[in-house]
Amino acid sequence: MATYVQTVDIGHFATADEREALTREALTREVRRGLITRPRSLSPWMFYDAEGSRLFERITALPEYYPTRTERAILAGYADAIIAAAHGDRSSPLRLVELGAGTASKTCILLEAASRISDDVAYVPVDVCPDALELACQNVACALPEVRIRPIVRNYVTHPLQLEPFDGTTLALYIGTSIGNFSPEEARLILRNLGTQLRIGDALLLGTDMVKDEPTLLAAYDDREGITAAFNLNILDRLNRELGADFDPACFRHRALWNSVESRIEMHLESVQEQGISIEHADLDLHFTQGETIHTENSYKFTDRSIRTLLRDVGFEIRGAWKDCRGWYTLTLARVG
Ligand SMILES: C[S@@+](CC[C@H](N)C(=O)[O-])C[C@H]1O[C@@H](n2cnc3c(N)ncnc32)[C@H](O)[C@@H]1O
């Protein structure tokens, strides 16, 4: 099987060694930023090493985790309409650029629709996790051999995206409710950075999870099988492996809560006892009291109004929106004005 991620020009993260060094540097910076100050926090991109991506894939198949299957159903129903709204000039080439592509498990639905109306389709999956990206490339190459694939291993938070010029229409995909991991200010910054890489007439497809009843939301982030807990705790294993930390994951527990004021699910790791932790490569010695937490993830939930406000603030014009029948999830297509 072809190995995509190591054989293409991946810009900033040119080789596996360079990637490793940059990742370790970013992890070190992040633990110094997030674990010294209180309340303690870590950035959600840190979840996604090979094991974290594997666990995320398992989450997407859980009965409680409705976002993936809901988004997939919307794509299955409306992919042709979405592509038509994004790509007015059918004679020109079409490029789909996906931020946080993961394994691209749903993207083939859109790429198939794109291939139905254009015989020149390129796909640029962008992800911080090379293992997930490799699978994404294999999935797409297998299903759609005619699509040109140009993967980019990159952390779009620490290293904003820089796209090659493209003679055609670009449709940026930011699906999988990834925008929800960021505060409104951070989300605006990410979308503005993305906007600088797009031209007038290019488009963005944004996937957002909507506000709904609290039990449904909480169950999606605290499943009965404990896969989300394992995903959350894996961040500690990652720090042990990559930064020489000595966390005992058994001494922390997964907590999920709904913050109605901020309209977000929060995930935390709670220290079950008083304990000392050292992180060798970051030169850190930390002390945790019993019950002290590390805030590891936010997942903001949207309303039609908050989607409109976000996109208007960053200069995109909404051209269409598609929902499931319960209104649990929205895919919004917006054009660069
Ligand atoms: C919630 S998953 C969504 C995956 C996929 N888009 C989906 O819909 O199932 C988030 C993905 O974004 C990637 N990711 C998270 N933060 C990132 C960052 N700062 N830069 C690049 N990729 C990131 C993760 O590795 C992961 O594959």
C-alpha cells in the first residue's frame, strides 16, 4: 500500500524527525502554558497522537455519540446540493481542503459528489496527526483513484495554514464539529486565517453541533463503555511517552459537564488524590490537590444565530444550510464575499 504522508511535500513538517522535534517543542510550550497557571488546561490538539486518533474513531461509532452519524446522514442526503452551491463554474477545477480531516471517513461522500460534476478534483487533507492522515489518504485513494491527493501534516493552530495557489474553486471543509473546540475569539481567528487563503468565490462548509437537551449532550461526552474517558486520559499517557512525564492515569478521572452560560460541553481530568507529577523534558514539577482539574476540551454548541454571527464577523456570506430532521446538527455553506 502506498505511504502518502511521508512522500509528499508537507511544508513546515518536512520529515518525520522534524515533525517529531516540532511536536515535542509544541507539547513543551503547551504544558508550560497550561499546567503552571490555574485553572490548569491543555489544548485539544494534544489528544491526537496515533492512539488518540484511534480512540476518536471508536467514539464516532458509539451509540451516544450522535454528531458523526448525523453529519454523515446530512452529507449523504445533500452532498450534490452542497457541491453545486460551492462550485458555480462547473468547467473549472475544484479543490477540497479539509481542516482536521482525521481519517476522512465522511469526506468521500462530498468527493464523490464533486467528481460527478467535475473531472478535475483535488483533495488537500490537513491534520496534526500523520497516522490519521495516512488512513485518510488510503481511504480516498481507494474509493476515488481519480482524485489528486495532497496531504498536509500541520497544526493549524500553532502554524496557520498556507495553501498553494490554485487555478479553480476551493471549498474549505471544516466539519466534524471541530470549530466547537474553540472559544468564539479563537474560532474567529482560525476562520480569518483560513479566509486569507481563499479567493473571492471560494467557499467554506462548516459543521456545527447545535444546542440540545443536556442529557443527550452529556452522554455524547461520557459514554457508558468509557471510550471517551480513555480518549481524555490518553493525553496523560502521551505526555508520559513524549515528554517523560510520570502521570499515573489511574490517579485521574474523566469528567464531562455542560456549561450553559458558555454554551459548551467541557471535559476535564480530575486528580483523585493529592499527588506530585514531574514532566522531565519540560523541566516541570507539579503539585495536584485532590479534586483539582485539568481542563482538556471545550465543545461549543451553536444556534442558527451564533453560526450567522460567527460567519458574518469573519467576512463569509451564508449561501445555504442543511440540517437533520431533529435539528441537532447544521452544515452551513458560506462564500468568501
Ligand atoms: C473531532 S476530530 C474530527 C475528524 C474528522 N474531521 C471527522 O469529522 O470525523 C478532529 C480532527 O482534527 C485534528 N486536529 C485537532 N486539532 C488540530 C490542529 N490544531 N491542527 C490540525 N489538526 C487538528 C485531529 O487530529 C482530528 O483528526
